[in-house]
Amino acid sequence: MEHLKKNLFMKIGLLLVLVGILFQVDNSLLRIAMVLGIVAVVISLFKRAPETPADLPQLTAKKLSHYQEEGLQKEDIEFFRETMAQTKLAILHLEKNINGSAKLKAIDLRHQTVKASKSIFQQIVKDPQKLHIANHFLYTHLPNLVGLTDKFLEISSRPIKDKETYESLAETTQIIEQVAQLILKDYQFLVSDDLDDLDVEISIAKQSLEKNSSEKK
């Protein structure tokens, strides 16, 4: 709708300009029309609709209600959804890269990189307030790992490899391993509060069971 309004506004402006050009007479009304037409065209050119990612999923009533319950305002919701959409694409990209190399698969197997990344994503979707807790994962570790695996696959695909190429591969592999470890730590840090809560619940449950058992004796 906004796009249609913008096009209509520009067409009217161009029509007014055209009228002013075709009827070059000393007529104050036509001069005013021409000026208004120019202004309309300029405004239409600079008035742009807000940009949103093309792959952003539709915001359902259920999701909106969930975000509002979590205390997110309109601007927060937009930022959150855009961030998570980009994160999802990055995780899928990483998973594709890892599946394209036996060496990368081995690293993923050791550190559960893709699984940890998807779990972090799910944790944040469930609790949007954890977005700031996962900032290192979202803005540093995940993007870096995607870039590193891109580089690794590009170097690996070279038909001719010299000593420098193998050294670069070894160095890239080492850094990938380190970043994979960081992502696993990101996951452990993110769920640490939940694990603490679970420990408390287990402790309370044990105390309750022991109390019931002693009362029955």
C-alpha cells in the first residue's frame, strides 16, 4: 500500500511538471503547479519505505503475544526478529559448510558446534531477554566461524596446493577448532542459570521425598 501511494504521488508530480513545460505561458497558476510538481517528485524520491529482510517470517498473533509478555516494545521486536532471522541463516550456512568437509565434520563431532548453535538459537527464541547474554555468539563467534569455514572450503577446493596452501589450511583448521570451543562455552554459559534452577528443583524434590518417606515410617 505504501509503495502504491508513493508511485501515485510521483505520477501526479511528473504530470504537473509536464503541464508546466508544455504550457509555457505567463500564468501564475501553471507556475505554481510546476513548482508543486517538482516538490512532489523530490519528496517521492527521498521518501523511502522502511527496509525489512525479505526472508523475515510473518509475525503471528501468538508470537507477538509472546514478545509482549517478555516485555519487548515494537522497536525491540523488530530488532529481535531481524537478528534471529540473520542468525538462522548463518547457522544453516555453517551447517552446510560443515557437511561439505570430513575435517569440519570431525571438529563438529568433537564440539557439537551446529547442535550447540541451534540450541542457543532455540533458547533465545524461547526467552528473548537472553539476547544480550548471547551477544558474543551472535555478533562474533558465529559470524567468524561461518567466515572461517568459507575460507577453509575455498582453500580446500584449490586443485593445486603448495606448502603455503597446506600451512594456511592447518592454521585455519586450528582457529576453527578454537572458535568451535567458544561456541560450546557460549551454550554452556547461556543454559547455566537453567541448570542452577534444575539443581534447586531436584534438591527440593529430594527433600520432599525424604520427608514423605520418614512420615510413613
